[in-house]
Amino acid sequence: MASGSPRHEPPAEDATDLTEFESALETARRQLARAASHLDIESNTVERLNHPAKVHEVSVPLERDDGSLEMFTGYRAQHDSVRGPYKGGLRFHPGVTHDECVGLAMWMTWKCAVLDLPFGGAKGGVVVNPKQLSSDEEERLTRRFTQEIRDSIGPNRDIPAPDMGTNEQTMAWIMDAYSMQQGETTPGVVTGKPPVVGGSYGRSEAPGRSVAIITREVCEYYDRSLEGTTVAVQGFGSVGASAARLLDSWGATIVAVSDVNGVVYDPEGLDVQSIPSHDEEPEAVTKHVDDALTNEELFELDVDVLIPAAIGNVITEANADVIQANIIVEGANGPTTSAADTILNNREIPVVPDILANAGGVTVSYFEWLQDINRRSWSLERVNNELEKEMLAAWDDVRLEVDDRDVSWRDGAYIVALSRLAEAQEARGLWP
């Protein structure tokens, strides 16, 4: 275990060019304004959506294994609940900030609305590097953070889920800590749990599966056969690996995948089924190759589809001009800055946004929530079939806006989301 405060040492795999940094909140507000310009909705509705309903900031004491005490800061941003309880991930990461949580909560609001799920958006996190915690320390931190925000979460109030630095074990600890204080087992307080305690089969693979589904649909839209379509995937974690393996099984040719150490590339195609994902073996993508490309070179590869599936702000004004892909499908949250989005749009490179492409996670979280409420589990086959139906319905809704209004895929997705939110706001009105 490393000593010292973990809050000031970001892990290498999450490094990004801060000279091109654009906060999630800035991006979310710009995207909201752009979508609003296409719709005839009241400015008051847009103004309400520019701000979170609440942001909870808490101090979380942790007794380290050596007996010392360390204080950490935690957040839970709750953006909008007009369509249902707040819903969104919880991350343990040294880069967590107030504004990041607000921006990501806004994205969750749009994402739930695009998929027509009865949720609003939330996001939270603790400013910590989980790699510098022992398993016991991580459990103690999780349980204490749960206690600090207990009054703000609940199965009908706000339902956290895994995100960067957290996983199904984290969710199980939260569920247990919350349930112990409530005096009854409450599995619906979180999603992304192990199936043995109320989690859903297929939840961890769902974001990658939805990315693959949308990639298949967008290729068909542009008259490209998935058979032989070349794909580069930036990031080989749960999203990137799941998407790559599913697309490979459908006939696409995955020519490049990456992790923090570099890019493995083969223009003839990679055997992605045998390359360990980050969850299976961390940082092992380039372990068995002699010559790896740099992470920067991945964006310059001449491929049909590029899937950024790692972190935010990787496609920026600095590299948008050199991207050679014909189509971009966003697997990560916020991988493309506003400036880069403009450049790609001017270059007529379609970008399918994260709020549509990776929405499989929150969709299966919704399925898990339903299973918890009804105390009846679904088979993996049913989960995947239902996910396919929901993703295709959302794709059709966005495609209609793109075709009818001649707008980008991002604008089309935001138009769908904002239309539904505005309608719900109007129906409910404003409490005096």
C-alpha cells in the first residue's frame, strides 16, 4: 500500500492533455444550448436544466490500516428528477470534482431521456485513488461514504451504480450498509450488484453491448456491411472489450485496441477474444507484442470505425484534424470536446454520441431495478433481448430527428432528450 494522500496522484491510465481540457459541466451546458436552438421550448425550461437540483458534499473519515486517520471528500450531484428517481454512477478517482459530478449528472439526465427510462440524472464520487487503498480500506471508505449520503439515496430517490474505480463489490457494500441502517434488505438502492444479492445478469457487459449494437446500426445506415468493417477501440476495459468482442463475433475486423501502455495493431485483424481485458488482467493489451503503437497513433489509423471507450477529453482540437476514421462511436463518457466536435462535423465525420451509444449500462440498471422491486430475476437471454429492443427503439427515435432536421447525431440525440424533458416539465409545472 502506498503512503501519503491518494488524492493528488492520478493513475497513469487516466492521464489526459490538460491544455485541451474541457470540463464535463462546460460541455454539457454547451450541448444543451445547441439542442435547445433546434426546438421551440421555453427558455425557463432550459434555465432549469442548466443547474442541478442538489449537490451533496461530504467529508469521509477513513482509518487506514496503520491506524492513522485520513479525510476524503465525496460528492453526489442530483441534476433532475422530473421523469423519475435520480440515477447515475459513483466513481472513486483522484480527479473527481464538484463540477465534474454536475456535468456527468446532466449527461445521465439526457441519457435516461433518450432511452425513455423513468429516471433522472445523478453522479457522484470520492476523491481518492482506489489503487492506493487496501481491500479493507476500500470497504471501510465505501461504507462510511454510504452513511454520509444515506439520507440522499434510496430505491425511489437516487440509485447509484458502478463507475470508474468502483465495481459490483462496491455496490454490494453500499447495499449492505444502507440496508443495515434501514433495518431491512433493500437491493434496489443500487444497481450493478452481484447477481447473488439482486444484481442483473449482463449488467457489466451492457455498455459495451450497446456500443456494438449502435455501431452495427450506424454502419447499416451508411450502407457499410459490418462484415469486414475495420474498427479501432481506444481502451480495453469493460466497455471497450465487450464492444470489440461482440463486433468481432458479428464479423467486424478489430484492427487495434489499446490500454495505458500503448496500442496493439494488426491491419489483418486481431484475435480480441484472446487479448485480456483490463478487468481480466490489468494493462496486458501490449504484453505479448514486440512493437506497440503509441496511444496518440491510434487516432491516426485509417479505419472505418473508431470507438473511444476509455476516458473523457481524448478527441480534442489538437488531434481532430488527423483522425482518419470514417465514423466515430463514443463508448466513453465525454470523449470528444466541443471544439473537436465542430472540427469533425466540418470534416463530415459522423459522431454517434455517448448518451445513445453507451446507454446500455443504465438500461440494464433499469432492468435490475425492476427485478429488485418485483423480487424476480431475469435470465441473461431475456436481459440481452430486452436491451436490444430498447437500443433499437432509441436508435430509431434519434435517426428520425437526424433525417427530418438534417442535424448531427449528437444534436439528434439531444433533441430527443430535451423534447421529453420539456414535455415532462410542462406537465408537472413549477412548485410556487
